[in-house]
Amino acid sequence: MEHGVIDRFEGELAVIEIAGTTCDFRRSDLPSEAKPGDAVVVENGIVRLDERGTQERKNDIDRLMDELFE
């Protein structure tokens, strides 16, 4: 099982960053609601959204932005 983040979509491809490396997946293999910035779990070639991971990333980014603009 690997954890990653959707970096971007390029046509029919989804570019996912996993452990500092980008990997391409067919966009159709991701859940339809997937968007750039979402955390994902990849296991046996199956990509699923990690809602908890996505929320944790959002919270971290919000905290960093608050610190930056204090």
C-alpha cells in the first residue's frame, strides 16, 4: 500500500506523487470525484481517495498560511 497525492490531470492521465516520484494512472481508474490535491491510497493498482489524509493536508496548509501571514 502506498500513499500519494494527486498532482494534476493531463488529458486522460492522472499524475500522482508517491514518495517524491510521480506516477501516471488512467484518470478513469480514479473515483469520479477525485481532484488535484486529494490524498490517495494505491494498493494493487487500485486508487482510492483518502478523505482523512486530504483533510489533514488541508489543515496543515491552513495552519502554515496562518503562520505566514501573522
